[in-house]
Amino acid sequence: MEEGTLSIVKRDQGYQVRYAANNPCGPDYQPYVCADEPILLALLHQLGTAPEAIMQAWATVQLGGMAVLSLCVSLRQIQVFFRPTP
């Protein structure tokens, strides 16, 4: 498992989710784009985000803010959702 930070912002065409490892020497990752709310909520659930954190993040994003979450993710989850930046 790796500790990292997830940021979520609402865009014209859905939601942009970025992951950054807390390790300053770790790679940068491309954002994951969620086309709609159900996909975003499913992603957060898949990443093991607590229901309370999902509700808070959802409220922040709906008000036009940036939600920032601390989380632990597996290497497999990173590979599935976030590709390294070339």
C-alpha cells in the first residue's frame, strides 16, 4: 500500500481526479476523468474511501471547490486508474 493524496475538481465534461504519492521521489500520474457522478462515486468506493469522506468531497466539489483526500492505495489500484506521466 502507498500513502497519497487525491484531488477532485468538477470540469465541463465531468470530474477530474488526480493522485499524487506522498513520496516526493514518486512518479507523477495523469488525471483520471470521470464522465459523471456515478462513475466518480464508484471510483472513490473502489479506492476504499470512507463514506463520510465521500460525502464531504461530494459536497465540496458540487459547490465548485477542490476536494482533497488522504488515502492508501495499492499498486494495482494505481495501475488501473492512474497512468504515469510520460
